[in-house]
Amino acid sequence: MVLGSFSTTAMEEVAEAGSPGLQWLQLYIFRDRELTRSLITQAERVGFKAIVLTVDQPVIGPDSYKSASLPPHISFPDIGLSGPINKEKVRNLIDSSVTWEEVDWVKGLTKLPVVLKGILTAEDAVEAVRHGVQGIIVSNHGGRQLDGVLASIDALGEVVRAVEGRVEVYMDGGVRRGTDVLKALAMGARAVFIGRPVLWGLAYKGQEGVGRVLEILREELKSAMVLSGVSRVTDIKAELLVH
């Protein structure tokens, strides 16, 4: 599981509730560098296993959360932001001038693996490897930042080929069915991440709903594998796909 920097539940609580599951921290480069540093330190302290540095949102897209705000009693405890919280408050926290130097800076702050989230091109993937990251998440930020951006699945193959196995490649964005998982794995993704389906399950029936969503995806993937003639995830190869 990847916990967002803008979580409404404290990192320590999530770590305790999610143990012994694998937990990573999604991180932005904040204008306040000490805030960025403190989040990394806290992630290490509570036992998170990787830092997922988001590099595809230097600014908030014009249509994202256009009129959204959170109820006054909701806060972001890990970054010290309390209600009422709106788009402008969030916008003012994130540094929009981030370069590859900040990737090096983050790597210098932690011994945890650093995974870059938001890579969509071979050129950026190669540069990420050159800067020593341990993983890449091919992502278009849910398609809600830049109108018309390509789908993550359309960028996945290019990125996988570019890194030539030097780092693990993951994908998020648009995963709704078990067949979506199969396609991503066949194209070289080590794993996929899901966001909205989990929220739908949570809205439907809380923890039980989330469990049901994951169960559906797992069963759909198993069925897709059987119908594709493979019995193990490691046997899912590009030859299964026709473009």
C-alpha cells in the first residue's frame, strides 16, 4: 500500500493498522524542505519500506478539485495542515521548480528505496535510472492533471524497454478489471497499483467493501490467466497480447 502525503490519518496510525503489510510513502517535494525531510524520517521510523517520489504534479491541474474543499474537521496531520482545506492551500505547499537535483537530494536523505511516480517517457525513465532510483511507477496521475495526456498503459511498454530490466517498473491509472492487470503484467509491469476502485469499495461498505474490490480483481485476474493458458503470474508474457 502507498500512503499519500496528504493523508487524513496520521502515518503512525496507518503503519500500526496495516502491519505486517508492505507500506510505502508517497512524497511530494514541498517548498518547506524540512517538511519533506521530516516525512521521510517519520516513514523510516514507523517501518515504511520505500519512498514514492511523485514527479508529475509540479502544479495542480486547472480542473482538479476546482471547487473542492474538505469539511472543517478534516486535517492532514503529517504535514500540519488543518481545515478548512482547499485547493489553494495545497497548491502553496508543493514546490513547482523541482529538478533531478531534488531526486538526488531525497536519495541522500534515506536508505530506503526511492521509486519515481509519474514517468511516461523513455527519456525520463533512462534519466531516472541514471540518478539511481530503485523503481518507476508509470502514471498519469489518474488522468486529472493534464487534459489529453496519454494513458499509463500506452506509455508502459516504452518505459519497460528503456530501463532494460535495471529497475522494477510498476503502473497505475485506469486499472478497473482483472484483464487490465493481465495486460500490464504482460507488458512488463512488476505490479499495478489501484486507487479509485478502492475508494468505491470503501464508499460502498467500508473495510468489507475494499476487501470485496480486491477479491473481485483477484478472481478476474485468475480467470483471465486460465483463459489465456497460463497458470503462474511469471508465465504472463507479451506474446499474450495483440495490438
